[in-house]
Amino acid sequence: MNSDEAKQILLLYRPGTADADDPAVAEAIACAREDAELAAWFEQHQAFQKAMRAKFRQVKAPEHLKFELLTQTKIIRPAVWWWQRPAWLAAAAAIALLLGYLAFWQRPYIPDHFVDYRKMMVAKAESLYDMDWHTSDMDKLRQRFAEKRAPSDYHLPAGLQNAQLLGGLKVAWRTHPISMICFRTPDNTNVWLFVTDRSALKDAPQGRRKFDKVDRLLTASWTEGDRFYVLVAPDERGFERKYF
């Protein structure tokens, strides 16, 4: 199954249902786990499905609607047009249709700002991830990133020049590839560097580096050429002097 075939199947997938038990759906989900672009789309698709379902659940029919429908001699009257029905029934139907229309077309909020990106990178650093490549050879790691069409022409901050390279992995942000590089410093501190295209973020910080604490970790963010960098390290004194 290729990515296009998997996407067609996943278009019908409804999170929180027994859809995942279907062999074809299960195969498509497995395909998404192996394709970063498809995985990002699938995540957004599920968010939209959940938001649409929540909107429909907010639509409340008038309390007496069930009674009125049950007392009708016929549910469908071809000779009676909608404007000839009781005013409240026509209004209720119009409101329900309008809310359904809005729920269908209103897309859920998809995080796409710098703060969202940085938060996701910190969460990745804190997670139990598996590196795609375990290596201490930076040239080999750059080659692997290039083969996967992830940034490979990154520049390391001065404080990482002598750090031990542990390896790296390719991750994705809204279909944009990210090179995640893992280090261990001489004082046995784990540090992570994330590199992506500058165009991946519409509000990437410009000019001086931006230092912030996110969750339990410290971050440094900056733009250099066509690349955008986020460095993540444990909270410690002298963070800026140590790495820059």
C-alpha cells in the first residue's frame, strides 16, 4: 500500500470508533507511521474529525420536536413544502442545517506558530524516542539526513563542537522535515539540536537568539541563513555562555 492509497482509506477513518479494527484501515495507519508527511496529515485529519463530532453534539433539538414528529400522520409529505410547516419547525431545521454546515467547514485550530513548534521540539526531547541512526560520525549523520531529504547543512553552536555525538533522527512539523541531532556534553548533559527550513515557520524569530524556558528545559532559538534552529538542554546556570 502506497501513501496515496493509505490516504484514501484514512479519509473515512473516524477516531474513537471500531474503524481501526478493519484490516485495510490498520494497514493504512501502519503506513502513516512510516511516512512523516502522511503522519502529519493524518494527525490533522483526526483533529478535524473530533472537532466536527464535538460541534454536532452541541446541536440541541427543541424539546418538543420528538413529540411533534411522532404525532404527524406522515413523516414525509411530498405535497407540503418546508415553508408550509410550523414556523418553529422550519426555524429549527434551518438552525440545525446552519450549525451542521459551520461544523463541517470550520477547521480545528492547527498549531502553526513558533511557540507551537518549540513546544513540540521540547516534548520530543523529553519523550522516549528511538534514534534512526546511532553514530559518532557527523559526516555520516549529515549523509543520512540528506538521503532522507532533511536539513544536512546545519552549523553547530560553539558549545557543541566538542560534545559527543550520539546520533539523530528525522522528524516532521506540518510536513516539513526536521533534523534532530542528539549530543552528550563533557559534563554528561544531554542536549538536542533541531534544524528545519526557515520557511517552515511563518513567525520564526529574527535577529538575536531567543532564550526561554519551556517545561523543564531551556531553549535557544535562532535563524541562520535558510535554516531555523532550536537548541534544547536541561535547566542550568550559564546556559547561554556554555553553548554560545
